[in-house]
Amino acid sequence: MVCGGLSAIYEYFSHGVYSKFMVFLFAVPLVAGAVPALVLVLLGREPSASVRRLWACAVLTLSLGFCMAGVLEIYGTSSDLVRVYWILAPVLATAAVVSEVRTARGRRAGC
Amino acid sequence: MAGRHERQGGRGGRRSWPTTLYVAAVLCFTVYLLLDTFVIQRTYSAIAVGSAAKTAETSSSSTATTNAEKASTTDASDSGTSVSLSTSRYEDTTVYVVDIYTDDVTSLMAALANDTYGKNVTETTSQMAEDNNATVAINGDYYGARNSGYVIRDGILYRDTAASSDQEDLVIYSDGTFDIVTEGSVTAEDLLANGAWQVFSFGPGLIDDGSITVTANSEVDQAMASNPRTAIGKVADGHYVLVVSDGRTSESAGLTLYQLATYMSDELGCETAYNLDGGGSSTLYYDGSVVNNPTTNGDKITERSVSDIVYLTA
């Protein structure tokens, strides 16, 4: 909701200039956050705290990347530094998935 | 008690310092990115000086000597350059047009904020105009807001990094030719070698070879919105126009790019026209004062600081 609100407010003042990053900013926490959480609940699985934190950091990083890319695009400029978000977010998400897989294997081995 | 401990453990109740540190770090990085983009000043050197710059320097010094001898008895029009300002209404918008008649297009010069090429180096159009004794000045292409796009000013190459292969630039050659090129088709060095006097990288091109090149149905966002605009055009050899429109106010709605192109084609007869930085940057300085109504959000009339101007001293 916060991302959606920020996106809507920013575009209202952008004088007709739009950015796909700002348009879809709301979708990042929705698709990458709420949807996986719902799936896990339906599957009856609860990841460990460390996995949840890693994934949350990935979603935060990706959201910030979309926000910054959108701000720059609407302003009409760009920055190489935005690449940092596109690198960090998948790294964190991968780490979360790997950690969860290892934990799940450990549980099965323990059983 | 044990249940409460388990519930706290299940929710990760213990504070996670690595997570807190990471969040702090990524937020600090975000702040740095914003500062780097919009605040931190960086200055750079010119890359090369073209023949047009050297020729203009030679002719301006001899012209200055001639003008000094004539100063007491002649006016500006006798030096081969004359300018005039007209105002009209078009599409619920006030449009200002400066007609420039000159034998020498190198009298159409560019100035940089604080006389410095760099990023986040800005000044108002009026201040740069006053510093350069300009008779007329408009804002340029605000090269400093971007990290790429060719920059050639007064025959000096400052940036040769192409923005994209289809980025349209306006090239003003020292012989008075106006040409709209794409950065993918020619290098900045080649433009300089071929006598480019000014190269602007903003766009899009509005009119080329007498035909409007921007469409009303374009998917480019900027083409669909009404905004204050700044543009430069060539009507014929020796006749150039600077066009600024108001916008974002109750008195002036602003122009879309297509409306701007149509105006410059139908009303002014331009054979070549090019869009420069608009919006809150659009500023026209004429005969000692700002004559349009520059505004960013429409609630306050005030100049925006920009990185460069195009000006003429008549």
C-alpha cells in the first residue's frame, strides 16, 4: 500500500511523464512478498526467521530499486548506481531460497 | 512462560542485527544515490576543440575591433545581426518567438552555468545571460541532468558518449546548416570534425526538411502532455527562431510536442526545428529581463536553475 501510494502521488506531480518502474512499484511487495507468503501458508510451511529476513531484505531492495529507477526516469536522467539494486535483490532472494532448501532437507534427514 | 518463549522465538522475536545493519546500509546507499544524482557537483574538462571554435575565435576578435570603432555611430542591426520579439496565443497558450537574422550563425552562442562543464552545476538562465551580456537567451538542453548524450558548445566537444542509438540531436554547423541526426549514425568526433558549432541532445526533432517528424499519437509520454516548451528552429538561411511557450498555469495550458511542431511549421515556416528542455526549465530572457512565465508546478512563477543556455548578443 505504501509503495502504491508513493507511486500514485509521484505520478500525480510528474506532469504527464510516466515510468514503468513507478507504475509497477506497487506490484513488487505484492508479487514478491504477499503472494509467496500466501502460498507458504496454503502449503502449511513456515520458513525460519533467517529465511524470512533474507527474503524481506530482497523485497525491500527490489522495491527501492524500482522506486529509484522510476524517480530518475521521470526526471529524465539515469544513474549507474541503480545496478546495485538489480544485483543485490536476486542475490538475497537466492540466498533465502538456498537456506530454506537446506533447512527443509535437514528436517527431512532428521525425520 | 515456555509457550511465550516459543511464540517469541517463532516470530523471530530476538532482534536481528545483521538485518538491521543491512536495512540501514541500503537506505544510506539510496540517500547517496539521490545526492549523487541531484546534488553533488562534479566538473569535467573539454575533450576537443573543433575548427569551428578556432575560426569563430579569430573572427570575433576582428569583429570586436571593428565594432569598437563603430560603436558611437551604429546600432546592432548594422553588424549583420538583428533580433525581434513577438508574442502570440496558440492553443490557449502564450508563445514567445524571437526572430534572429544573422549572416553568421556562430553569433548564436552557448554558455555554461558558472562557466563550468559538469554535473549538478546550475544557474538561472537570466544570470547566465547577464554574465554573457546577452541580448536574448533561452535555456538549453540541460545536459547536466544526464550522464550521456553528445555535448558540443561553441565548437568545443565536452561529451562524446551516446545516449542511445536513436537519440535525436540537433547539429548547428558553422556554415548555418541545421541538421537533425541520431547518435547511432555518427560520432561526436565526426560532427566536430565536420564543423559542428552546437550539438544539443534532448529532442525529439520537431521538423526536418520542412516536414513535422513528431506525431500526435506517439507513445512517448512527453509528446502527449501539455507543458511549457523551448525550441529552436531555422526558417531559412540567415533566419533562425527561438520559441518559448508558457504552460502549467491557468492562463497558459502549455503545448504538446505535436502542437509545438505544428506551430513552428504552420505559423513560423520552419524547415528544421528541435525541442529543447521544457517544463520548469523553459525561460526566455530578452533585452535585460525574463519575458515568459517560467514555472515548475504552476503555483509559483520562478526560474529554474539549468546547466546551459543558448544566447545571442546583438
